[in-house]
Amino acid sequence: MARSLERIRHVVVVMFENRSLDTMLGWLYPDGDLPQRVLPRGSSPAFDGLRADFSNPSRSGKRIFVTGSVSNTGVPDPDPQETFFNVDAQIFGPRDGITPPLPPMQGFVLNYQTTPTRDPSQVMQAHSPIQVPVLSSLARSYAVSDAWFASVPSQTWPNRAFAHAGTSNGHVNNETFTRNPGTRGLPDPFEWNMRTIFNVLEDADVPWAIYHNTTVIPSLTRTMFPQLWLESLSPRFKRFSAFVDACATGSLPAYSFIEPSFLIEPTDQHPPHDVSAGDYFLYRIWKAVSTSPAWRETLLLITFDEHGGTFDHVLPPANATPPDAANPRGDDGFGFDRFGIRVPAVLVSPYIARGTVFRSPSSTPYDHTSILATLRDWLEIPSARMLTSARIAQAPTLAQVLTLETPRDDLPDIFAPSDVFEHPSLSKPINDLQMSLVTGSARRFGLDPKVIGSLMNTRADAVRFFNGMARQHKPDGT
């Protein structure tokens, strides 16, 4: 196998929001079309995507089948449920006496019917490749995993925590569940006060940056982790325009993490945000990376934090390693011994063969801690300086995917998609992630998150809050 990971000088990760593999890339290889290469060798030659006969039952007993395309790029609307309890119901069926018990992965429609939806089929709608042209083109031109799982069967904060720290500190939802009853229902960053990969890199004098596609809205990653609040780390948080500039000059740091916009003109693809806006943002990332003088030395990973309540047909494995051996059980008694639902993971580099599909070379599947395991091996971080999560220690790395001895000279023809989108009105209700940005920022700057959260009803309220904060505090990335 080629040792091409050693030739990489820049790793870039972009993480979108709340979409399953099936609903984004399930039709990537339809009708028996086979990828050109599968890894590891000897694994199934077929991409594990959708079939037209996949379905879920509804409350009326009617079967609702997957679709070949979405009715519009804003579905599902309203946002599906995504807490631990609801994801359990999506995987194993609702706990309301339905008999006989449903087979696994048959509870998506039934759970979606607990929201105010008028059309429960929306969670079964899947994008065709032409509806996500940039993501699907990169997936076929380089590598895609059909066995990359969210780290936790739940929400954004725990899954992003696994991507950055290898653990969620015992939390299975965004909310603070136990130790601070006064803010229950709101994520308290001090409950996520743990070292991250960024602290490890800082201590090792390895350059890193977090680029966020916002202006007055702070970085979500920085908001989550108090150990990133240090003023000395402020230069590490930059606007997306700085990423484009760094690509143009070949001066990216060793590790770059990119956040989409979560609130103003959102590009995060969080339902019901327009997926096309996120695909266009991905095009901008691709264009910056692929035209950089450092293109041949850059590895780009595109993934999603969690499935967000949308359909996937693959039962998550139940062989996850609990990250914290001394305290293996967390909120709701969850042992962190099984993974979340599959999410897209696309790997891009000129050292990757076209048409590659990759799975783990071991019995432990890929999850978000594979990012950290890859960084550890690539940068040769000694165990004494690395994060202590046992999940990272078991995670497979991405080294096997870079199979080419010499970099490819070709670039796929990926054309700029439309940049005209229908963004949600700021009069729309604030979603859980946006609320967590508000209350987490309140905590960071010494305000009462419970009081501030009680004032947040619409997205406009959140924008006013952040505009006010920007007048008092220097926004991240300035």
C-alpha cells in the first residue's frame, strides 16, 4: 500500500449538519452500478446504498417508500427529532406498545409523526445525485465511505465533541442533564470542559485554525469548549474568507476545521435549511482547495455530525468502545457502546483513486474519532500528549484510502451550482442548535443562559443578541 499520508501537509475537515448517508448519497451508485475500487480489498464490491423497495410503516399502517429524489431541497420540514430518546425510537421503534415489535430501522416515519408534520414521507425522501451535484461528484471522483457512523445516536453537541475530543463527557444530548438543574434543557459549556485536539496541537506547536462561515455569530466549536476560550487562542479562529486566502497562497495550517453558517443565510444543511446552499458552500471549499498551490499536499474530509432524524437502512454497530473507561455510563444510563446512524463521509485528495468506496479495515467501524486517530498518526503525536479517549485508541485511520504512489493530475469537472437559495425567514422559530449557540455564548461571557434563553423565540432574536454581543466583545475571527 502507498504511504501517501506522509506526503500530506494540510488536513481540512468540514462538518455539515443532520443528514444521513441514505438521504444524501443513497443513490450514488444506482441500479447495480459498481464503484471502481473498494477498501479493504475483498469487502463487498457494491456500494451499500438505497433500493426502491426500502420503506417504513406509518401510523395508519401504510408503507412509505424511499424516493429517487426530494420534492424540494428544503425537506424535511419541520425538523425531525434528534435527541437520544427519539433516535432510539427511529432505530428500534417507538415504545408505545406497537406489536409485533418493529425490525430495526423501521421507526423513522412513526417518530416523525410525533412532530407537526403534514407529510411524514419527508424523512424517507432521498436526494438524487443531481440535487447535490458537488457532494456526489466529489464522492464518485475520489472516495466515499458507506460505513461511517455518527459517534453517538443523538444530537450535535455530543457528536461534535467526539470529533474534537473523542468523548462527550458522558452527555448524550445537547442539554445539561444532571449536574446543573437550573439550566436543564440548555447545554452548559462547563459540562463540556475537556481538552480537545486543538489544545493538543497548540501544546505541540502544530499550526491549526477553525474557519467559520459567519460574521457576528461566534464559532460553535469555541462556544462548546471553555478550554478554547483563552484570549491567546483568538487568532486561531478566522472567517471563511481567510481560508480562501490561505488556500490561494498555499499557507493553510496543518489542521483546518471549517464550520458552515448555522443561523444567518445558513449553509449547514440542517433541516429544513436548503441543502443547495450547503452544496454551494462545499463548491467554494472545493474550488479553494483544488486551485491551491498546496493542492497535492492537502487532504479534505467532508462529513456530517449526525443523521438528524432522516432515514437510513443500516443498523448501527453495537461494538463501540466507551471513551471514558473510569466512568463508562453517562446520561440516560447510556454506555456509549453503540454508534449513531450512518452519515456521509467523502475523502478528497489527488492520492485517492477515482471511484473508491472505503470501509474500516478492522472490526471497529469508522466514526468521528477516526479524524482524531488519523491526526495522531499523521503528526506522530505521542500517547502521553494525545487525548486519552479509549474510542480514539480503537478507531481506524484514513491512511488506507490514499492508495496512489503518485498524485493524480486530473481534476473532475465540477461546475458552480446555482447560488440562489430560499433561506428561512428570521421570523422562524429558533432551532436547538441555534439556541445552544446563544446560551453557550451567554455562559462564555458571564450572562445567565437561562434568562437569555427565555428571550429567544425567533432567529431574529438570536441575531439581535449576537449583534449586541459583537458591540461588547470582539467577534471570533476579527
